[in-house]
Amino acid sequence: MTTPYNNDNTVTTPRRDNMLGRVRTGLRIPYALNTWLTLEARRQGMSKNALILTILQNWAKKQVNEQ
């Protein structure tokens, strides 16, 4: 099996996500919230990921403006 890690867990091959300045993360959310996000994203014509990013970016901007 090929792995991008050495025995000391250092990365030896660049990952596409890292080259684009993105990080993969996982969220554990309640089923009802997941359903709402899916339906709302579909209503707005975007992916659920794009909707979550929009929500997080708007929240972060609000936090900065309140300081």
C-alpha cells in the first residue's frame, strides 16, 4: 500500500487540498440539521458544502465587526 507518510508521519507528497489552501474537515451534525442544510442548499441552488461555508464566513465577518 502506498502512503504519503514516512514512518515519522511527515508528509512526503503534496496534497491537492493543501496546494489550494484548503483543509478537509468533518462535522457531526444532528440529522434534522443535516436535512435542513440539504434542503436549503438545494433551494438556493448551491451545494451543502457551499451553504455551510457561506454561513461560517458570514458568522466570522460578524464576529470581526463586533470587536
